[in-house]
Amino acid sequence: MGRSPCCEKAHTNKGAWTKEEDQRLIAYIKAHGEGCWRSLPKAAGLLRCGKSCRLRWMNYLRPDLKRGNFTDADDELIIKLHALLGNKWSLIAGQLPGRTDNEIKNYWNTHIKRKLLSRGIDPQTHGPLSGGAGSGLTTSSTAAFPSPSPAPPRPARPAIAVPPPNVVFARPAPSEDGHSSSGGSTDAPRCPDLNLDLDLSVGPPCSPAAAASTPTSQQQQQQQQQRTTICLCYHLGVRGGDDACSCKTASPAGFRYLRPLEEGQYI
DNA sequence: AAAAGCCCCAACCGCCCTCAG
DNA sequence: ACTGAGGGCGGTTGGGGCTTT
């Protein structure tokens, strides 16, 4: 039952990386790029699991990483993004250039949670502290964000570009089936005053009524191809759009359209 | 100065998704 | 349509460093 291990654990090193291992990994990736992680350790002469190599590279060795303290502005952005996205650390990291999901996750758990609690804000719900159980730091992080259970499907590598800090995520109107692109709960918005100032409302509306008034599916397909656009939920990283994307369920062809991002373009 | 406790974060683990065959 | 490899993600852990007693 279950999958086979990703590598021969008996022949791999574990634990902290040595300088020599780092140098080997850096040298190999510089020479060959990020290719097949599974075969990389062998090719690079490393006794490491491929996943371990990837993690080391992504979280520590990548040249574009920004080391050092988070600024207050970073803090606020993380808080806002967490209010919107929940524990989607990779998506949050996508909004913070040079930061990794692991780094943000750690920072959240060690600093921001405490900061919010000191403000009387529940880090899970981003609402006022109820004082009840589950609002403390000891709460399991698995329950750190209210979401429909099971957790919403994960996105297909949305590759969100980095926006300026004052972006706003357009929150889709609560759909009748209760789904939202943020994968959040059906409760009132956790952060009603959240205003990241991002306009994503390009293209036809998402509502069923609007979808019903849209052109025929053939015309729409043509328009879709012309626009070469994608769903907001895709950008926000909601996988399994059938379930999570209300605009898709409203009309199979009725995606909320967005232009794909150019390299370095912000949403 | 030493011991105990706490904190931080790099790294691991297991699950899920995508996609090629 | 099915299957499994590969990649990626979120949650958790453990060890080292720091602080407190």
C-alpha cells in the first residue's frame, strides 16, 4: 500500500547539508539547470534524496533568495494574504519576492501568530479573539485556517507573479454552492476590510446570470482562445476548478477571464 | 558558571496533483 | 481510461542556539 519511497533511503544522507554538498548542488544546477530532481542527486554525485535536493535549492541555495528580516510591511502583507488564502504558503510566498514558502510558514508560526494574538486577533480566523479554545499558539497548525473539509484542491502551479504590496484580490461573490476561489469558508469574510487593491475583474462577469447571457459556447471558445485567458481560481491556485471555481460550475465556458501574466508582471 | 527551558528554522515526511506512457 | 513516476505542497520534527533561572 502506498507509494514506494522517492529514493533509496538506505543510501542517502539525511540531516543538515554540508558545504561540500551545497557546492555540488549549486555547481550542478548552474551547469545543467533545474531538471529532473529524481536523477539529479546521482548525476551531481550527491547521496541525497531528490526531494531533499530540491528543498535545499528552493529554500536555501537559490541565488534570488532574500535573506534577512521581514519588514513591517512584509508582515502586514503576509497577514492580509493569509486572511485571504489561508495556509497556502507557496501562494503567499509568490507575493513576496525572494521569500520561500518554508520561510514564510516558519515566520508565521513563530512571529506573526504571536503578533496577532497580542493585538487580540485570532490568527486562524483573523477575527477578534473569542477567548475560547483553539485560539492559542498551541493549536495544531492543521486547523489553522477554516476551510471546507476536506481541504480545497490544490492549484496547478499557478506561478503567480509578484505584485506590489497593495494588490487586492477580488473576492468572488459567494456562489450558491458555497465555493470560492480562495477555498475559504462559507462564513462572513474573515477580513472584510481587506483591501489589497488588486483589480481582477477583467472580462465577463462570473455569475450564472451573466454566463447565461454570454454568446454561444462556440463563440465563447473563440473568444477564449483570442484572449488566451485563464480563470482567476487558476491564478489564485485553486485546483480542481470543477469544485472550487464557481464561475466554472456556473457555466462550463464561463470562466472569469484574465490575461496570462507576462514574466515579472504583477497581478 | 551550569542547567533548564524556550525559540527558531532547516529539513523531513506524507499526501496530493499532474502528466506521460 | 488507467497507472505510476515525478514534482510540489503543507504540516511536523529535531537539533542547535539563545535566554532565563
